[in-house]
Amino acid sequence: MPTIHLISVILMLWFENTSILPSSTSWETRTEIPAKKEVSLYDRLKANYWQVPNSTILDLAMEGYQKLHQKLENPNLVIIDFSLPSTAKRLWVIDPKNGKVLFHSVVSHGRNSGQLMATQFSNRPESYQSSLGFFKTAETYQGKHGYSLRLDGLEKGVNDQARNRAIVIHGADYATEEFAEATGRLGRSLGCPALPSALSATAIDLMKDGALLFIYGNDPDYLSNPPLLQP
């Protein structure tokens, strides 16, 4: 056997019987890349916007959104936070897929729900109170408040009388920041989430035809058992 070939064989056998070269298992372990942690929608929004929904409220809204997303024709998510005073911008239209706030505004509550703060909520006709929970936006129409948006309540006993009560999203002159500056609070509706007249058409076009709306309020009975989120 030629000397060079013999030396090559000897070296090959020597390497195979030593631990100089790492095994395939140890190499795979050394090069494993940790899984990237998913960034929450709250963190994505907070990174780009000064005012976003409270993380607890956003989590509740997204739980409902994920449960219903296949039945939603409009991918936008609408959140109203009635734990904030009516002088605050407490309505958001959000694009969850791209992590964007599309619209942000003041919004009124029902006249019998409270003055500056909404503290009482009802599903009962003629209560003139706001309802909480999950709604699906429906069709638009022209009514006494102009361009308006019908809502269908999705939670029995909580908001399922919304259509019978004519609870809709519409514009109103009493639902403006200027009104709030003059009176210390927004004007109040008969239970509808009313928006500034100058902005309502823009908002309704973002919300209409099958988006999910979540209205949050400080109501322990509802928060302890949201019907839509039950198994």
C-alpha cells in the first residue's frame, strides 16, 4: 500500500475513535435557536400610540375576537371603555392584524347610566342605559341622527335587546370635546354610543358590516361571567 494512502487510513481511524469532532447531537444542541416570543397586541399598539385600551380590556376583547373571527366579515375591532369618564377619548377602532389604531374618539353613554361616569348598565327597553359586552355591527341607515349603524347584541340577557331598543352608533352635537369642555361632561343619549357628528361617518365606515364591538364597564356581575367567553 502506498505510504500516503496508508497514513490517510490511519488518521481516519484515529479521528473516528476520538472525541475531537463533536457528535451530530451535540452540534444540533449548540446551534438550536430559541423560539421568538410573540409580541402582544397591547405591546404593538403601545409602541406606536400614546393612548391605547387598558391591557386587561384589550385581552378580553381579543378573547372574544379570536373566538368569533371566522364569523366576522369586517376584521376591525371596536372597543369602548366606559370605565373612563365621558371627557376622555374612550372609543377605539383597531386593526388587530397590523397592530394599528384606525380611529380614536370620545363617545357618549346613556342618560340613566350616569353623569360624567357610566356606572349603571341595562339590557331593558326604555331604561335609557348603556349595555355592556360583545356586539356585532350590522347595516347602516339614514335616520333622525343621519348616517347611523345598527348593532346586534351577542350576549343573552346582557345586550341581546340592542336592536329592539334601537341601540345604534350615530353622530350627535352633544358628543363633542367642545361640549365636554363647556359642561364638564359629554351629553348623554338614550343608550346609544354617540360620536361627534363631524367624525361619525368616518368611524361608521370603519366599523360597519360585521365588525366586533366590545363595550367594557365596571360591572362585577358581567365581568365575573361574560356569556360569550364561557366554554
